Amino acid sequence: MLDLALDRRLPGFHLRTQLVIGDGITALYGPSGSGKSLTLLAIAGLIRPTSGTIRINGRSVFDANAGIDLAPHLRRVGLVFQEYALFPHKTVSGNLSFGLPRGTPKSKAADRVNETLHLLRLDSFAQHYPYQLSGGQRQRVALGRALIGRPEILLLDEPFSALDPAVREMLRQELLQMLADYQGTILLVTHDLQEAYLMASTIAIIDGGKVLQMGTREEVLHQPRTRRVAEHTSAKNILRGIACRDSDNTWDIVWRGHHLRVDGPEPSAAGEVEFCIRPEDVRLVWPDRVERRVNLLRGRIVHELGRGLDYLLFISLTDGGDPGKYDLEIQVRSRLYDLMTLYVGKEVWLSLPPDRLRLLAPDE
């Protein structure tokens, strides 16, 4: 388990990270410059926070008030850098050996290196240099160097950021297979939301040096707490309406003249609110089934973007024909697009499922 509360001030930036992470893979997701890599470097002991604490499985490796600041090699942390950072002048065996704890006897070190080579399927490459290896082999060496010391925490700093999509997918699956037997906490840093979703069971969203929300990947994607979280998770439809109670004393949101029912947390008071719905959660409704739906709207397709397997449709609820002005963005599979004979200019029925609408709290 990793438990940290960090504070580090830099010119023009303030890192204030708080995280509690259990075993398994957690993704620290955010844009460039959000504080992701700084957080990893602080955990590894490569930079010193101004104040705060870092505990690994209950063991303090940093505590500013208590004067504790363990050296990197004493923290039992493995770190895989961006682009792997292998030593070009060392062989595969030499790179792996560098990850062993200081003072490891030579005979034991050789056994550990051979064991790791076998685990990584690199036995025949022991005397090769990094330039002689493929991208997947270099990744395995970097991971082996991080794991050979049997760390309690494994840190992965954007390990796929410089790769093209096809290679990235292949190496992602290979990495997950290699990590399947690792019993510990893994923190993956990434600016790719899809990568965070595919690799991690838990996602923490960081921006401006602060964790905005943390939860399961489904919670973070479908239950964003604030506008900033909604923006970072591609909930494109961020809307503004008026919260009010209806005749049954239940809460509705009035938007574009429509009374929308929203499941989940209620607004704290009547008045202006922000809410959101993801493009893939908006439902197109067949004309003969409109009576069965709630939160029903009628609009016109003013613009479309075909992406092969699906379409993005931009819907206006008014009669305007300007493709730059629309009220909702929806995602539709190509098969449904063809079945419903959709096209720019066509009028369609839409439903906003109450359990997919999400009220947003004000950003701090």
C-alpha cells in the first residue's frame, strides 16, 4: 500500500498530491505539466518534497516533520522511466544487475539475473546491448531492472508515450502479462485516458498539482464530480440548467425548455447548475418507441464525423442550420447509423438516460 501527502513548491507550480493506493494497478492520469512525473520522482526519492509524508506498507520513507528522507535505494521502489533509460554501455545482464540492492553477493546476484532473464524470456540476449534489442525487448529489460530488487512499489512513468499505436497495444498487453504475478502496488503515470482505462482498475485524475478525483475507472468516467474532471474524461456534453422541484417534490433540471430527471446526488439548492452526459450515453430513439422513454428530446443533425467503426453526430435542438452551433454531441456505432438511415439534416429523437446524467459540483 502507498499512502502519501506531498507538498512541493516550484516557480509557477504547486504540487499538492494526496493518494492512498492499494495493491494492483492505479493510473495517475492528467495532462502534461499536471504533476504526474513529479509525484513519481518524489515517491522514488529523486526529488524532495517541501513537506508531507510518504508511507509504503506502513513504513515511512519520507516525513518532513520527523526528519525522515530515505535514500532511493532504501525505499524498495522500482521505477520504469519514459523510453526505459537503459544504460547503452551495459549489456542486458549488466542493466539488470544495476537494479539489485547494494551489497548483493556476486553468486546471489548472478542467480537473480539468470532468474530474471528466464522470466522475461531474454536468456539468449544476456550479452546483447540495448541498441541490439527490439522495443519490446528493451521494455522487458527496463521492467526486469525495476523488479529484480523485489520492490514493494512499482512506478511506471508513461512507458508507451513515444510509441506508435500498433506497437503500443502490443507492448501494453505484454506488460500486463508480465505484471500478472506481481504482488504489490503499481502506479502508472499516463496522459492517455484509454491507456489508463485499459491497464488500471483505479484511476486518479491529477491537474494543477492536485488530485481532483480518484475511484474505479467506471466511477471516474461516468460519475465525474466537477467540470474539470468531466473535461479530462471526455464527457463532451457539459450543460448548464436550472435545478427546481416539480409538483411531486422531486428535483428536475430545466434545460432548453425541457424538464430532465437526474438520478443520483440531488442539487444542494434550487438555481443554476452544471451537469454532463458522455456522447456514448445519449440514446437515439426509434420514432415508434418514443413513448417508452424519459428525458426525450427532438433535434436535427447539423454535422457528422465518420470514424470508421462509429460516427460522432452533432445535434441542434433548434432550427438553426449552422454546423458550428449545436447542443449535444453523440456517439453512434456505424451499424446503427446505417439502420436508422442517418444523415446531416435529418430530425431525430434522443433520450438522456437519468442514470447517465451527472450533476457537477463547482470546481475548487
